[in-house]
Amino acid sequence: MRFLYIGSNDVFSRHELGFISALSELGRVDVVMLNSRVNVEKLCIGSDNGVWDITLYKVPCRSPMQIIYCEHIIKNIIDVYDYDLVVATPRLPVILARKVLGRGSRILLRLWSIRAAKLRDNLRFGAYEDIAIFVPSIAINMGYILYSTYSITIDHATYTFAIKTYPLLRNRIAKLYPPYGFKCDNHGDEDKYAHILDLAKRGDYVLGFTGLHKTGPYLKFEAKPHAIVLYLIAKKTKMNVVLAGSTYKDWKRVFPHIEPPRNLYIVGRGFGDSIVRKLYEGANLVVAPITNRNISNRLLESLFHGAPTITTDVAKTIHPELVHERHAFISNWNNIMEDVLKLLNSEEKLEMLSEGAKEAYSNLFSTKNNVKFVKKIVKYVITSLV
């Protein structure tokens, strides 16, 4: 089989790289990424099913005003190859896929989340503007589903919200948890990040990832609250805490009047997956709190690496199959500090969580599950259009 995947910069998110790796086991995958410049390149990606080469087409399309130009480029790609299925992500990619392929086309939508479904979570952090976009969010996402032959939601919360909100479309919506994916490393950055490798080699630390360089809703609802949790762990324990995904400059921009304690190591961002893997290997415990009801790349990453993980109770909303104190320790914002201290004092619990993380990834997220599911969906999509 041959697949065309149309996405934006989110193509490089962990859950999408994992899904593309699963597709690669079924056939050749070409990826169109809506970007700011034209380019064609080979890209090596991987997951738990090995590594794969894909062709990446970068196409300039950042707004609806550029759709006509972008449409012309994609039509040229499609004219060359006969694709069995086109996979598209929300917003411009799925609109463009429908415009290029027309009615009767085979489009599989990757429905990551619905903003309206996260209203409760966002209001908790003061996002009152979400009230105004509640109805538009529902209408727009219904349009995405209607543009597609079939839709895959990648977490339980989005799935249940979608089938309740669009009952007439529920037979076109499925739930499929994504595998973890990565871009292949050439290990060329290890000298540059020797300070991180030294920390990882010594081990004995609490690990957390958060992106304080970002702005807008992500910074307000996720990055900043997560950084505060790591800061408090460092302040209230003598344990070393590693904050990855942000630089010291990012920290000072967000917290200009707070100096990180000496045992809080802010190690930077932009390093490759070989560094990420070593950070997980050296961690005693990974802190991966979740604030929003949609897929958490950090939780997915932690389970993939088999790391003992503490998360927040939103995890049960997005993945109700996760077993508390087996697959992950599921706490809440009020008790997470106390629970972190309990876990750090119990080697037995940490070992149990490590084994449970591997089990959860294998049973719920792995590429083997995605491959089996996609085979069924492809068969449904193709036969439904015959």
C-alpha cells in the first residue's frame, strides 16, 4: 500500500511520528508538511517497530490565502503516485486534502483534540475566552469530520466528547491510541550536550519536560504549571531535579523574579533523541503532570522509555485503562508533592512502576496495535467507497 500524509509542523510531534512509523510497516509513506518553504528531503523516523525512511515534501502554506498555490503543488505529487489512502490532520491539512481530492476521496482524519472539550480544564487556568469559541469549535470540528471518510481520535476524552456531540457521525469515528515516534539521530550532538550526558550518567534525579519558550495557551495551561511543580520539588527536597525542554533564559522570561534553586538543573532544549533516551535512563522518577484532556506526548514518551512515572488525574480521563500504582502513579495537583516524596522513598514502588510503564505501552500504545487497527480501517475506507 501507499499512503500520503498531509500535516503541519505537528508532523514532528511524538504521536504523529509514531503513527507514521506504524503506517510505514504497511507500505510506503510520503509526507506533505505545510511549511514556509518548498523542499523535498528523505527523513528517517522510528518507533518500537524499527526505523523507516519517508519522503518529506515541505510546501509553503501557512494560511487559507495560500491554499491555491499549495493545492497546485500537492496535485502534482498526487498525479505522480497512486495513493491507497490520504491521512490528514486538523485545520488546513484536512481542508486542503478535501479540496485537492474532491468528493469520494479516501481521507483519514487524525483528530487530536477538540478545543470545546477542554473548556473545563482551560477555565481552571483563566482561559475565559474559550467560552466564546465553544460553539465555533464544535462546528469547525464537525466540518473536519464531514470532510473525511473516517476519523481517528487519539485519546479517550476526545473520543467520548466527539461521539456524544456528533451522534449522527459516531460510526465514522474511532479511538486509537498512538505509538511513540522519533526522528533518527546521528548522535552528532552528544559533544554539545556533554553536561546533560554527565547528569544522566550520575543519575539519581527527578526528571520533567516542559517548554517555557512557548507562548499563548500552551505556556499558560501546561508549561508554566509544570515548571512550578518541578521548582517546588527541588525546593522541598534535597533531590536533584532536571528540567528539560527549556533554557535558563526561558525560565527568566517566564519567572523574572524567581531564581531556580541549585539542585534544579535547567538543561536546555533542541537535543536529539539519543540524549532524551539517556535522560530517561538516569531518572529515578519522571514527573509528567497533565492539565488538558488530550494526548500527552510527555506521558507517552515516559511509558515508551519504561520510566517510573507520576502524573495527574487527567490521565485517567484520556486513558482510563491506565492502572493507578501499576502503569503510573496517578495523583492530583493538590497532592503531587506529597506523592513524589512517598515514591522517592520506595525503591519497590519505583521498580513496579517501571515494569508497569513498559506493560502499558506494549498493551495500549505500541505500533503493533496501530498496524492491526489501521488494516481494518483501510479496508473499511476502501470498501465504503466502492
